[in-house]
Amino acid sequence: MEEPFLPAVWARSPHLQTIFGSLRMRALGKNEMMDVSQEMIVDAGSGVRLLGYHSRQLVRQPKGLIILLHGWEGSTDSTYIISTGRFFYRQGYDIFRLNLRDHGKSHHLNQGLFHGALIDETNHAVENISRLLSAGPSYLIGFSLGGNFALRIALRQSITPIANLKEVFCISPALDPYKSTLAIDAGFPVYRHYFLTKWKRSLRKKQRCFPDIYHFDNILHHNTCMGLTEAIMPYYTEWGHYMDYFRRYTLTGDVLSQLPMRVTIFTAQDDPFIAIDDFHSLPRNGYLRLSVQKYGGHCGFLDPFPRGCWYERTIADLIE
């Protein structure tokens, strides 16, 4: 399908790939996409509003529209989003960077609290975003948890198709969120600290926006992601147990056997958060292209290291 990802020997560490994939230095320099970016509130249905940023081509007809979905506790300003958006803007595409609920600067927009099963509103938002370029094709690229959302949006295309959505690309998608949560807690301590710090900061922002509804102070002492997940479950009355919640957006087994459109997944055997066995056991489907690389970490795939990006080039080749 593509040239394999083979970075220099000294750049093959999964931790180097994962950490540098999110460091600001990767996105330094001129960014024409950011220069023309316009804030937009997107109707996500049922009164839900999501925050995003639209960058249009100013001097040429766009080849299409690239919609970018960040990972858990990331945002439209995450380095991998900024880098990928800039790359495809320079290739001639319009770019839309979408924040999931309660990510970025969007905590005040909706009273309800974010969770990973909020697929209806995300799908509705992507459908409305795709209409911004009604005459051209749209492509959805999701990262980590955003890749999980992107896969579920692809699955919905047989029921509620988005007319001009041509292909979905997923970078290091989390197929089993329960396993990923355990992996964060059990792995390199800096990862657990990183995610917990960002999650707790997000919950404090939500509490400040809706002080009459949310009172998280008595659960923020938890020092594992699983512990905080269990503690926050009373705020999600639709689930009796955290495993009920995780099952709502688990994509293992034969869930993807009914994919009705082209989807390409990029993942790495050395990803510190994602169980590689879940990808090897995915069902065969003529629409699914699976690229399992030996190296790359989580949403890394940097080559030349640390500012070049293999998956950006590969996706561009596949679209062309």
C-alpha cells in the first residue's frame, strides 16, 4: 500500500516518537493554515454546539476539504493537528479542525459533560462541516480517540451517509478504550501524569462554567485514569458501571465488518497505549486498509525526525 515507516535507528524509540509527535517544535515556522483560520460554532444537533476552525484556500480552487479530529484531551491546537492541517493546506485543501465537546476552549458551550460515546453529535457536526465545500470531496482524519470517533462515523455511512465524505483515515485509533486506559496507568509514568493533569484541568474548567451542576473537587485526588473514570461514573446516569460505558465505543471483534466506505488505519506495533492484537484480529472487509508498522509509537511516525511526518505523506499519496 505504501513505503514502510523506517526512521533512522536512533529515532525508533516508541517514546521518542510519541512524545515528539506532540511537542510544539514539530509545528514551528510559518503556517498559512493558521493565518487564515476562522473560528466557527458548529451545529451538532439537539442544541449541542461544537467549536471549530475553518481555513479556506484563498488563491486557488481547493482540491477538497480535510476534517481533523484530535485525541482525548487534545484540541484543535494540538501539535499533530496543526502539523497535519498545515501539510494539507499547502497541498491545496481547505481544512476544518473540530473540537470534541469540552475540548479546547469549548467547555462553556454545552451543559452536558464529554464522554467517549458522544458519536451522534460528532457525526452531525462532521455532516454539517462537509457542506462547507459542497462541490468537492471531504476526507476525515482522526487521531487516537478521534480515530475511534472517525471509525464510528464511517460505520454510520450505510444508515445516514454524508454525501461528499469520500474516505476516512485513522492514526493510532483506540479500538478498546478500557485496555488503553489500563495501558496509560501501567506504562511510562509521564504518560499517566500527562493525561491526568489535562483531564483534571478540563474538569475544573467545566465546574467553573457550571458550578451549580458539577462538583468535582472530591474526586480529583485520584491518581490513575481508571480510578478517576470509576469515580466520575455517577455523573453519567445512563450507565451503571464503567464497563457499560467503555463497551459503548469499543470497536474490537467483528464490529468493523460492516464498514460501507473506504477506511485506512495506521498503527504501530510499539504503540504504548494501543493493543496491537486488536488490529490483527479485525475482520476482513474490502473497504478496510490496515497498515501495521513496526515503529511509530502513538500518533508519531516522524521521519525525517522530528519534523517530517510519514503518515501525512502517505495519506496525500492515497488521496491523489
